[in-house]
Amino acid sequence: MNLNEATEENLKYIIDDMSKQLQVLNPTIMNHENFSLDDYDEIKQLHDMVKSKNQVSVPEIHAIIDELKKLRK
């Protein structure tokens, strides 16, 4: 899987992966259908940041979720 390509499959993967990493309790917040492929690069940057950290702090989780809320359709 090449995550550099903006596809629906890749978008679903990175949203689902971030949801697990951030331990989101309400999965409806992180439904890939609520995001547009037009914002794929920004969403992927957030995903890359989450993946690069061993542990994400609570304030960072809130900031990432706030950014994702801004990107929702």
C-alpha cells in the first residue's frame, strides 16, 4: 500500500489507524466518509506525525482531533 497516493482506501486506512493510535472512544468522529480526498495531504501529515511518536500526550491528542474536525466535510 502506497500511502502517498490519495485514494479512498488509503484515506480509510490512515483515519482508522489514527483512531487506534489516539484511542478515540467515539468512532463516529473518525469515520473516513466524513473526510474529503481534497484534504488527503493534510490528513496524511497528521497521520505521519502520530506515527512518528512513541506516545502522544493528551494535549496533542486534543490538538490533532481539533485539526481533524476542521477537515471534516
